[in-house]
Amino acid sequence: MKGCLAVLSCLILSALHPATARQEDFVEKVHAAWLSEQRGNLAEAERILLAVRKDVADVGPDDSRKGLILYRLGSVYHSEGRYLEAEMHYRNAIQVWKRVPGTDDVLLTQSMRSLAALYLETGQYTKVERLGLDSLARRLETTMPGSATLAGLTGTLGALAFAQRKYDEAETYYRQALALWEKLAPDSRERLQILTDLGTLHYQRARYLETLRCYERALTVAEALVPRDSPDEVRLLASMGAVLLKTQGTAEAITFYKKALALGESTLGPEHPIVGQILLNYAGVLRLAKQKAEAKICQRRAEAILKASNRQVATYSIDAADLRRNPNPGARH
């Protein structure tokens, strides 16, 4: 789910309005930590942030720099799966943003969205509800209508409704968020994510043609991003294969799984966990296609990759377990 949220670090950094050399140095270091996190070097990001936290140890408890450090450390711990530490840092950041005089809702909203994402990932839906995101959204509709902050929060509310299987409500939120992102940033990762989420919602409701349309639109965005978003391209190709398994059978599905694997191996590397997860599901498709020998090879390779990575990664928009159910090649929706 964290992958489902846009990280608005640039907005947060600009909100600090650095006026002194020391503040400029602070912003540069935090930005360096953010870049390390984006590259997957989480240990380096944590090292930078902990050092910066010492540099600002003497500032007051309501200093915005403390809020930003807490938020960014929460993000790093979140990415590492250190959920209790991430939750504590997100919550502490939220308390800082609520106390800092003149803080706008961008900072507060992003921290609350990240905390909500953590709770959604860990199935703590009641805790998401307690954050009061719906009340915050109503306020933003008045104070920041048509903003990226409101668009992001609306998408998070859609994710909560989807997790709770309130599909009509989720679709309303997703469409509202999509309309905003199409005006604000049509070629952005945010629009890509909402299209993917909306497609997955359609899939859950067996609206397979609508699912494919959303994924195709999302794939177009992913291919145009600079830098290009290879992980999302790989995920989308594999998810499209899963949809085609439902609607057209194994031959069409295999074509898209092969595309996903070729792109994943060339851009992410042959031992990347995303490649491992795709191989695992591709093996299931091959078994359905009666290609048992190749299925065994893919299965063994997938298990080796995932064991070496020491984690199962959520790589699909579509639940991978769905591939183990009987496909319905004759379905048309």
C-alpha cells in the first residue's frame, strides 16, 4: 500500500522556507536522504536522517524541522517493514505539525496519509478510521479545493473503502481523485497509481474489460515517466496477464507474463523479488496451460529468488492467489 501513495517530499521541503545557511544545509541533507530512500538504500537514508536529527536536537519541540525528520524516518522504517517504529515516528510527526504555528495542511495530510497506508498494509482498518481522514478531506475541500493534497487524501479514502469492501464508496473516491490528478498532473505517478487502483477495483467486481482499460491507461503513463517507472510497468504487464487469463485463456496470459518477465529481468535484474513473484504466478499459468515441465522450472527459480530476498513482496495490483482459482476464459464484462 505504501507503493499506492505519492511522496510529496518536494512540497514538504519547500514548506520549510529555508532562510539561513544552516536551514539550507538541513534541506540539502534531508533531500539526500530522500534520494537514498528512493534508490532503495534505506540504511544510508537512515544514517543521514539520524545525523541530521542530532544537528537539530537543540531546537524547540514545535520546530517544523523536527516534524520533517520524524516523518522521513517513519517513511524509511515503513519501507523496511519496521512498522512499530514507523508508526511511532509518523504519530510524533503529526503531533508536531498540529502544534507548529502557521503549518499548512500539506504537511499534516501527508503524515496522516502515510500512517493510514501503514495501517492499511497491516489490516488495522479501525485505526485508519480513527485518524479522521474524512473530516480532514471536508476541510480541504474548503481550504484547498482542487489541490494535490486533496487528490492524494481522496485516493487514500478510496483505499480504505476498498480494503473494507465498500466498493461503491471506493469507486466514488477513486474517480474523484482521478479527475483531480488528470487536471493537476496527467503524466504523474499519482495518476498512474489511481488508474491502477481503479482497475483493481473493477477486477474485484469482475468488470474485466474496464480493468484492462484502466491498466492500459496506467501503462501508458508508466512508459512516459521520467525517469521511467520500470517496476510499475512490470507489475502492470503481469496484472494484465492475470486479467487476460480470466477473459481469454492461457495463451494471451502467457504473452503478457513473458513481456513482464523480459522487462523485469532487463531493468530490475533476474534476481529481483518482483521477478520472483511474477515467476511464481507464471508457473501457475503454465500449469493451467499443461506446460508442466516449464512450470516446475519457473516455480523452483521463483522460490529461490524469494527465499534469497527473505520476503514476499506485494507486486501485483491483483491478488496473486486469484490465479489459483479457476479462470473463466468465456467471461465478457
